[in-house]
Amino acid sequence: MHKMTKKCYAAKMIHFEAGPADPRRFLSEAFTEINVLKTVYHENLIRMIDFFMDSNSYQIVLILEYC
């Protein structure tokens, strides 16, 4: 829950440490998809609010609207 607006959001965590053989390519493709998700607005799709990368735990965290 956002402290100021009191809105609820969902967090989707994507682990990339043990996944692909080429982590640079995976990250490049992930950021391309993130940029697309940031620009898509449709009433039937969940909206991506923000994202961040936690390099210590090898995660990309997507902040999504909660439905």
C-alpha cells in the first residue's frame, strides 16, 4: 500500500540469476518489454506503474496496479 495515496499495488518479482545462459541478452529483452508495458494503456490490461532492479538478489521487480 502506498503510504501517501493509500492505493494498493502488486509486485511481480522476476529472478534472473539462474535463468538464461546469457544474462545480458535477458536483461536487454526484459527492459525492452518493460518499456512497452510502460506505454500500453487499455482498460482490459493491468497497468505497470513502475519497476526497479535489485542486483543483490538478482531480481527485477514490477509494480503493477492491483485489481
